Amino acid sequence: MAKRGPKKKPVDSSKHGVEPLKSQNIMIGGHRTSMRLEPSMWDALEDIGRREALSVNKLCTTIKERIEEQARRRGIPTDESDVTLTSAVRVFIAAYYRRACTEDGHVRAGHGGSDPFIGTPFELSTEEPEPASDASGDPGFPASGGKPALGGMPLAEA
């Protein structure tokens, strides 16, 4: 079945911060439903699908089938399971990437001993914001000329 709609542009959440949930229609076992995820989660799901040669619909259908099978094995009727598809998709995405983590990959990403927020939606820019100014363009105070500080601590020189 052909994919409908325009090509989605990936969202670089590291530049935009955390964004609100986004609803998208998906097909689960041939039935249309909607799911609300953060744009970065949709991007991750699409990335996983490309890597595994599966559509987002097939991934989500398989996740749903597996949570239903897990409930069945625990003796819980599927309609009484407390696990939602949206929650299961988020857990799947985290587990997929955690399984792919290697020590070498962490080193290349700069993890361990530095700022764990670099490259994430929670990274704060080290650029100094433009000073507020009045209509004349005069900011009303001299430029600091120094390195920006986070939390009152000056940033280290590179």
C-alpha cells in the first residue's frame, strides 16, 4: 500500500527543545487508529522502521500483538491490560536504542564525565542571547564581552 501525504521532514529536537505531542494516524492490523507521541519519538520510530525495513504501521502492529501475547501469557484478558500502545511504543524505542548502545558509541558521543545533555533536546545553547533593547537600539547596559555562564558558573575555555 502506498504511503499517503507529503514526505515528513525529520525534526532535529536538539535544536528546538522538547515539543508538544503530535497525533498521527496509523494502521494496526488493518484498522486505523491514532497515536500521540513527541515528534522526536515519531522520528525515532521512522528511523527504526527504515533500519529494519518495516513500516511504522507494521512496527506498531507487531508491538500491539506482542503486548497482547504478554498479557495472554500472564492470564490477563487483552482488553483489561494496563499497557497502552503509546506507552509500549515509547518503551520499545528506548529498549531498541539501549540495546544498540556500546561503550565505543558512548565514547564517540562524548558520554561520561561531561555534560550528559549535549545532543539532546535538553541541551542549552552556549551562545549569549541578544540583549534586550529599547526602540533606539540601545540595550541600556554594556555588553559583557565574556564567556556565557550557565547556573552562575563560567564555561570552561575549549
